[in-house]
Amino acid sequence: MTNAQRILTVLADPTRREIFERLGRSPRAVGELARGLPVSRPAVSQHLKALKSAGLVTARAQGTRRVYRIDPAGLSEIRRWLDQLSDGQLEVFQREADREES
């Protein structure tokens, strides 16, 4: 499984996507992330563990709590994958345009 596939698999879960989107707005601790979610704090911790293992978030100790934030390297991985897709589509379009000119 490629890194992009692993990332997409992790983000396929709606709760993980919500957590990831919340972290996109600002770094947060588990308790802050759990507020308003339909899952427990331990479940949020498990989701964060999956996001972290996919390279999408990092954690830093801040006093007695851990603050999570999006890892730019994980976002770069997604961007690279999307760029490859769009580059491939541009090549297909160019070939079709060249074929129609002929």
C-alpha cells in the first residue's frame, strides 16, 4: 500500500475526517477534539493514533496534555498524489487534442 493509499484509507472514516478538519483550523488537545463528537475521548485518541501513523498529524507535549496538529509532510504526500493524477489527465488531454488535429 502506498502512503497516499494509506492516507486515503485513514481519511475514509468520517470521524477521522472531522478530527483532521478540526486540526486544520487549529492545534488541539484530545479533550478539545472530543467535544461535540459522537465518540468518547478514548475513541478520539484511537483515531488520532491512526492519523498519526498515516503521517497526517503530529503531537507535542504541552504540560500534562498532548496537543495535536496537522503534519505538513502528510499534506504534501496527498498533494503529490493529486498532482500525479492531474498531470496524467493533462497528458491524456494533450494526446487527444493532438490526435484530433491530425
